[in-house]
Amino acid sequence: YKLFSGQQKVSENEILPIYSSNKNITQNSLRKLVEKFLVNFLNYFEENIPDELIKEYKIMERKSAIKNIHYPVSMKEIEEAKRRFAIEELLILELGILKNRFIIENSNSKNYEVEGKKEKVRDFLSQLTFNLTNAQKKVIKEIYDEISNGKIVNRLIQGDVGSGKTVVAMVMLIYMAENAYQGALMAPTEILANQHYLGIKERLEKIGLRVELLTSSIKGKKKNEILEGIANGDIDIVIGTHSLIEDNVVFKKLGLIVIDEQHRFGVNQRKILAGKAEAVNVLVMSATPIPRTLAATVFGDMDFSVIKSKPSNRKEIITRYVTDKSRERAYTEVYKEIKRGYRAYVVAPAIDENDDSDIASVTSLYEELQGRFNDVNLGLIHGRLDKLEKERIMNEFATGEIELLVSTVVIEVGIDVPEATVIVIENSERFGLAQLHQLRGRVGRSDKQSYCYLICYSDSENAVNRMNAMVTMSDGFEISEEDYRLRGAGDLMGTMQHGYSGNSFYDLFG
């Protein structure tokens, strides 16, 4: 509203702008500043869209759009101005992406060549106890075709838990090693890196390839030997954590980087690893791409492959949104599952109690559940435990000595216990959708029906919408689209991974 005194008149059709403000700056003050700026400086704005495009697509000129976005005569002019700025922003974004593509392809044409040997790949596939799915074969072919055509690969492989992303990545790592290039697989946790290493070490040695594990726990003489092997090319494939991006890790001829659970790494961390070679192929894998990655694939900066098919015996995980009033019922269901012979996770967002917060902690939750389930073997795991202790607890959970595991998000990735059929996530409102989807993926890894209970203590519209999204959605890309709508895509040409992206006039999925 706008206040007037005396006999001052105002047109009934006047349209006034509303600006982001605070109690110290009034709307009236802001309007006067903007109006003064437009009077003095509007003519200095130059057109940045070619004249032929403006004419062909009937785009409002830049000066008119700036004026009409602030002080329009009609709603039609506002919409025309918004359309113009949406086109401008998308054009600038696309030009930036095309520039990146040009740089990659230009460097590729000078530095990159693969002979195309596949004998070791065939030997590896013959060792597997299962056949590749059609979806896996399709993705492998897509990557093969790009590499054989001399194109540097920059591709997201998206597929939910159990879809076989890792096998695809291993096939490509073996292919590059067979053709005289080194490969690196970076995982976000030591548990996951170790799982990858143990899962392929013996098979790769059988086909004449050397693979090593590099994490922060490996020190001294052993670490120096690994670093030397990477530098002189004796090591074909190295699997590791953030240790791979350290300055002392120097590759002789790095050809392929695989980044597992890519949403757990920052943009700069991925760039550092890719920067260890002049031209390197990059595969990133995720069950749920973060909104920034999703947006980048939409605009073509990153190709993507989807592995949709899962083993035919897998059932959809039943997900339930639980409030504090129905919390007791959720834990009753957990107890029933344990007594049927299955295992359960309970996840909390914090390790310790905090007087200033109402967030559940694993320590208090562990004590509560010990009292509630006195005939159940409980385990407690979190990030402060040393590596050996965490491995011991996870092994006991895998063998069934521990029936219920109370944990922080350290179990988010790299934990494969088919007998686990139920997970409870406390304070679900504190987690992003991608993280909730990853946590949910700790169950549903067999032919048994599995359950996920999301305990939410907030009744805010955003929290309720996110819980409902998890209940109704199981597809990773669909969840990421919703995540995009709720928290923003981040800076598509920079490093910010969420929030305001610089675009305010278009919606990727609108």
C-alpha cells in the first residue's frame, strides 16, 4: 500500500515495485533511489543481445526492460521485461557452457588418443557371477563411443542403489589401464574406498593390473611406495579418499577419474583431481545428483547416463513420514523387524547433546534405545571413532552380532548389509533430500520388504513438503528436481552448490 496526504491523487492503475528490504530502509526510500538511478544512468546500458535475435524473437530491448521491470505501465510490460531477462540470462549461461566445451574439445584434439584394446575388459567380465544388464551395456557403449571418437568424457552416471554403477566404472578404468592410462577412483569415506578396493583387488590382479588403496590411514613406508608407484606408472588404478587430491600425489599418465557419491565432494575438490593431468576423462556417480549437477546436465555442461534397471527381485522401500506424536509406533515396527531376524539402522544428525538445540544426538538416542530394547544387541557408530573401531562395529552389524545400529551419517555411503530392512532417521527436517535418499538406500538391498521412517519435528511448510516428496518419490532425478525447487541450483558457472543461482527470471523445471 502507499499512503497519501491531503488532496494528492494517484492513478488507480499505478504499479509499484516491492524490493527486498529491512526495517531501516523503507520501500519509499528504495523507490526514490531506483527512480533517480534510472533517470541518470538508464541511457548508459548497452544492448547485449544481437539485433537480429531481438527482431526475430520479438524481444524487448534492454533499456526498456530495465525501466519496465521497475516502473511498468502495465502487467503486460512486466511479463515482456521478465521474458527478456530470462532470455538474456540463459544466453549468457549457454555461452559460458559452450566456452567450457570448446576448451575441453580443443585440448582433447591435441593431447588425447586411445588404441582401443579390450582384452582385459573381456577377462574381467568373464569373472563376474552375473551378466550385465542392458542399461549397463548401453552406458558402457556411450562412454566407449566418446573415447574412441577422441572426445574427453565428462559424464554423470546416475542410478539408484543396486543398479550397477560401480561395475560400469570398473569396466572403464580397466579399459583405460589396458590402453596405457592410469585411473583413479575417489570415494568420500575410508569405509567406502576400502570396500571398493577389496571388491576388485583380486579380480584385477588376475588380469595383470595393479591396484592400490590410498587413504589418510596409510602412512610411512607404505604410503611412499604407493606414491612412487603412481608417479612412475607401476600402479594402474588407485582407489582413495580426499588423499588423492594432495599435492604429493603425482600421476605419470592419468586418463580417467571416477568420483563416487559425487554430491559429497566440493566443486573445487573435483577440479583439483582433474587438474592432475592435461586432459582427463571424468565420470561422476551418484544415486541422487545435487541440484547444481542436475542443472548442469540440463544445460549440457555435463553429459549424463541413467541406469534405471535394478535386480528384478528388489522391492520398493516403503517410506513413512512420522511426527513426534507417532514416533512410538515407528519404533514398535523397528522392534518387530528385529524380532523377525532382520537388522535396523537409527540415524541422528549430531554426536552429542547441545543445550542450544533440539537436535537428536546419537549418544542420547543410544541410551534411550538401550532402555527401550533391553533384549536387542545395539551398536553405536559415529565419526569420532577411529578407523579400526568403526570397521569392527560395521563387521559385527554385517554378521548379526549387532542387531540395531545407532549412527550419524557415517553410514550414508559404502554400507552394504542385505539383512537390514528398516531405517529410522531422526530430525529428518535437518537433512537435504539427496542425503535422505542416500540414507534410505542403506535398506532395500535384498528381496525382503524394507521400510524407512522419517521422524520430522518441524511443521514448517518447507519441511512438510520435503517429507512428502520423500514418501512419494523414489527416483533420484525426480528427488533432485524437487531439491532444486526447494533450495535452488547454486551457481551454475561457479562453485556455490545450492541457494540463489544468479537466475531470477527462469525455472529449469517450470
